[in-house]
Amino acid sequence: MTDSASPTPPFPTLEDWQHWTLVMGRAQQMLMEAWAEGLKQGQPLPGVKPPAAPADPMAFLTAGAAAWSKGLEAWGQLLATTQAATNQKDKRFAAPEWRDNPLFDTIRQSYLAISDQLLRGVEQIDGLDDAAQQRLRFTTKAFIDAMSPSNFALTNPLVLKKTIETRGDNLLNGLKHMLDDLKAGQLTQTAKGAFEVGRNLATTPGKVVRETPLYQLIQYTPTTEKVLGTPLVIFPPWINRFYILDLTPEKSFVRWCVEHGITLFMVSWKSADETIKDITLDDYVLRGQINAIDTIRDLLGVESVHTIGYCVAGTTLAATLAYLAAKGEATKVKSATFFTAQVDFTQAGDLKLFLGDETMALLEQLSAKTGIVDGRVMASTFNLLRGRDLIWNYVVGNYLLGEEPAPFDLLHWNSDVTNLPAGWHRDYLETLYRGNQLAQGKVAVAGTPVDLGKVETPCYIQAGREDHIAPPESVWKIMDHFRGKKRFVLAGSGHIAGVVNPPSAMKYQYWVNDTDAATLDEFVQGAEEHKGSWWPDWLQWLKAQDPSEVEAKGARLPGKGKLKAIEDAPGRYVKTR
């Protein structure tokens, strides 16, 4: 009679025991070296506090696995009513190992089932106002994402497989990655050294033609014989680097504009240091945006300029337009384009969850000595808004699997943080996000009240359908405040990919509606979908504001007018941390 039972796994040899002893010893050495390095600098390892008593990590992991096993039976009872949840596509569980092994398949299904039940439960709780339910929904989702079995070594079959195949080298590599990140105070999201500003990012030719303590002004070199008569200046968010709009050449909005005959200027904000730690809204409006507008008008001898405000710079652009209207100088701006910008924050989305009194007090504490908010604080906040993709994905890949992250230009930019003036940052959050005072007409610039209802400048307003930072219903509110002609475009994807979507990529889609929709819902119901990028639609709209053209010569060439070239684009401000 043939014995069909599975063969007994071989007992570990002396060599196996020696190898795993070396792995554990090397891990201990790496931790001690990192700790010693921190002590040399007079501080403990960033993010790590010395334990009061020795802890057994294997006991902790074993307890975690036991907790999962004990919960499987109870969770399994939910499967009958939540089968749809277990069939959903989820890239965390895309590998066949999650389904081929009955144990891990049960863990996967159980997790998805209980997650679905928890999220459903949030929606069924009575007696909560909208703000409280939003907080509970966000917290529940964050908890669910954090507790995914894919995030733990003993409940992730891919990690167990990799550990056996590499004989623990993946765990040592992951530990090294984690210690490096703790030292840097930032999670690594893309391959180190793959990108460099000026080498393969922000390479559109141009010159810095003006430098102030607040910004550098870049003028790009034309590539067409004729250019539009009215130039364009872009105001990127000061909380990020401008080259999100000038990534690799094939993704660059800057390069695309130049190739389509636009005389283009870019404001490159200075990462905050002690020299600008006390600036305010007045500075960003008067000595930032209006100063750049007037500089370009004088340089080219034109009456007005086109403007673009991205994200928070769009908010200040709205204040700039209202200020110019109050001063009788609205004609300085021919048109205004808003990329995912908000002026009314009543429906500002999940970011408002980070604006409680405790958060504001923490920001004040972190910046008390320097007057500067470290850019890594803002980066962490934005990562938390999409924790599954921007945190836990890299915890698994970098730390548990020990892999190097893939090169990704957008995530390189996302990690290239900018420091912020603490007082202005808190004021922006308090006055605009929490107080919504710009929309209420309670904001003044240099003593002049600004009223958004006085803005008659033609506007192109772009929103991202899946935007988690500036939700489309919040961006739409610009339509309710400005009086001039407005064109609203709803783009596929979110805050970044919805904007940086070149026509050559043939990705996503956008929606337009030429009727006078009173609400976003009405807009969506009557909208016409177009495949691909919205950039050509915007260019057509821009040309309609002023179709005149001039020769690309004289002051239209960087450094050939009254403003001489200071240095090559992208300039030094964008490289300063």
C-alpha cells in the first residue's frame, strides 16, 4: 500500500541554524550601529524610544498571528453576507499565493469581509453630524488599511516565501531601509539617485530673469517662430516644488506650453528659511504674485498676462484677483486658470480632519524655535490621506520584502519637500480652511478687503474627479463666487495625475458641460465625456481670450530684454532644501 501522505519537512540542519543565527546577529548589529550613530549626535534614533525592558519581537509577531487565527472562525461567519466584498479587486492580494493556500485565502476573505462590515457600520450610525461621521469614516478606513494582513510578515505569504528563498536577506535589507528612513525622517517612495532636478527633471530650457527673497522668475526659451501676444505666468503651490509641471520631457506641461507657442514664465518659490519666516498673505499677493505679474508686463510691454494658480497658489490667486478688482487694476490679468484650487472650504474634504486644536498646537510646538514648518510634516499629512498607497505599500515592499522601490518621477517630486513659514502656514489653515474667511469676505490684503464676488476675470477651472486633497465639489464653489465668464472642466484621476496628463499619454478622460449648470451634480448629469487629456481644451480656451501673435524675438527671448539672465533654469531655489 502506497503512502500518499505529504513528505515530512526536513529538520533544520546545523548549517541552517548557524545561518539564521547569523541573520539575527546581523540584524541586532544594524540596530546597535544605528542607535550608536544617533547617540553620537546627542539624540536617540529618530522615531525610536529606548524600551523600558527588553522586548521579544518574535513573541509579538507570534501573538499577532495567533490573534488572526482566533478571529478567523468569528470572521468567517460574516462571509455569507459580505461575499461581494471578498470578490473585489485589491492589488494588495493580487498574488496567487493569497488564493492558492487555503489558510491565506481565509485570512484574505476574512479581512475583506470584516473591513466591509466596519465601513458599512460607520454609515449606519445615527446621531452623528456630517463632520463627526467624516472623522469616523476616515479613522475607520485608516485603521482597516493599517491592520491589513499584507502588512505583517507572518500573515503575508509573499513575505514568508521571500524570507525562505533569500534565507532572511530580505528582512535584513528591509531593516536597513527602515533605519535609513528613520534617520532621514521620511519614507522612501522611489529609487534613490534615479532622478535629479536639472538632469532629467525640470529640463525645459530657460533662464532665471528675476530673483527676490521670496521667489525666482523663470522665462522659458520659445521653440516657435511666433508666440501668443499675451504671456502666461504659472504660480505653483509654495508647499511643493514647481517641477511637478516640468517632470520628464514627455510629461512636462511647461514644455508642452512652449511647444504650442506660449511665452511662459514660472514662479519658483523659495523654500522657507529664517529670512522669510515672518511673511504673510500680503507678501504672497503683493510681493509674490502681483510683483511677478507687473515684472512680466514691464519686461514685454504688454497690458496683461494670463495666469495659472495650482492648489494653494490658486487660493491666493483668487485673493490677488479680488485685490486687483478692488484697486481698479483687474485688467492686469487677461485670464485666470485654476488647477485643483479651492476658495470656499466648507466641503474641503479629509484634509480638514487634520486641523483640530491639537494639530494646530503641535504645529506651533514644532516650529517654536525656528519659525519654520519642516516640509516632512506636510508630506506625512498628505501621505496619510492615501495611506494604503503612499505608506503601507512601501512598508511591505521596502521593509518586509526588502526590495528597492521602482524609479518614479512623480514620487521623487512628492518626496522633495519644501519648508514653510510657520506663521503664514498656521494662518492659512486657521483663516481659510477652518474659518473660511476668504469666501465670507473677511480677508484683507494690505488693509484692502477682498471680495471674490467682484472678480470678473475670465476663468478656466479644472478639478479632479478622484481628488482627495481638493475634492471636485469644493473646487466647484469657485463657480458660485466669481462673476465673470467661467469654464469648468472635470478631469479623470486626482490632485496630481488629473493635472499632469499629457495628450501623448492617451490616459483618463475629462468632462465638459456648456449649459449653465447650477451645481456640480447638474454639471455631471449633463456633461459630455472626452477621452484623453484636457490640455488641448484649455489651450483652445486660452487662445480664444486673445488669439494675437507676435514674433519670438527681443524680450520674448530669455535674457534679451531689460532683464538679463541670472542663471539657467530651473534655478537654485528649487534645489535648496
